[in-house]
Amino acid sequence: MSAVSHELRTPLTIVQGYLNRTVKRGDNLTEAQVRGLRTAEEESIRMRRLMDDLLDLSRGDSGKLSIQSEPVRLADQLEQVADLARSTLQRPLHLELPAAVEQRDAIAQADPGRLRQVLLDLIENADKYSPADRPIRLVMREEPEAHAIDVIDQGIGIPEDELDTVFDRFHRASNAPERTGSGLGLSVVKLLVEGMGGSISVCSRLGEGSRFTVQLPR
């Protein structure tokens, strides 16, 4: 799986690059042609992300997943994540940081890049399963023994009897709309969070929404 994923990433990257350049330089393209090329580019990006997920899972299985550990100011990371997410979201994203200065300055041992990947994936997941215009909340808070980050949506929710399997590979909730992913995203999120020494949990109600909580050790 690792070898196949690695081999596929290079041609996908080339395809994506050519599509992007063609759209930018194609002054004689019709609106329909541009739209078609944009769709092809988006699909190539989606396929590359799937390859990246498969590669991370394969490396995790073989004990070769690379995760760094360094002091990270969580408020800075959440502000960066919020800025990145807002550049693509078509709905409000509310960032909620602690009021107390000492809590805003909280430092966790984590991999900055991987932490951003985790939070962006959770926000994308919330966006995917939420009706248009309903906001997503990104919340930083302190717990007695951990730093906690919540991603909260007002989406379709997860059936109660499926909460225990939501992080399993290839699992898609029974109420998930068609074409909403491969079922790998949350398993990769769990892999990365645990690789940073943390944990992730979810609580949800059908028709009301879900809250995914990332806990990182103090």
C-alpha cells in the first residue's frame, strides 16, 4: 500500500499542475471548458489527498509514521487553522479562545503541521455534514489534565450505535450523503492525534450536530 500510494502521488501531482496551468493560460477556453477543467483539478486534488491518507495509514501500521514533538502555543495554531479554513469555507467559522491570558498562552508538545492537518480535516468533515450557512465552532479550552480543542457543528449528527466505530477505517455513517468521502479521514485523524500523545473523542445527536474533541497532554 505504501509503495502504490507513493507511486501514484507523483503522476497525480503532474496532472494537477497541468490542469491548473491550462486554466490560467487558456485565454481561448469556453466557460464550460474552464468549468470542466476545474472539476478535473478538484478531483485530482481529492485523489492525491486519498493517497496521502493511505500513505499515513500504511506508515502507521509499519511504525514508520513521522511525527515531530515540539512546544506549540495552541492559540497561534488555532488562529492559523481558522484563517486557512475561512479561505475555502462558504459558512462562518467561529474561533473561541480562553478569556484568561494564562490559558491563551497554553503550550502543548505536538507536531505543528500534523496538528493543523488534524484540525483542518475535522473542520472539513464538519462542513461536509452540515446544512449550508450553519456555523462551525473551533474552541480552545482547558481540562484538569489536558489541553482540549473542540470542533463543533450543527450538522446531521451520527447515529448513537455508530459512535464507537466512527474512527474505523472505511467507516461511513449510515446517514451520510452520497459522495462524502472514502471513510479514511477520521481514522487518519485518530492516528495522528495518538501519535502526538493525545486522544480524540466524539459526542453527537442526530439532527443536532457533533462535537469532536482533541485532547493533548499538558
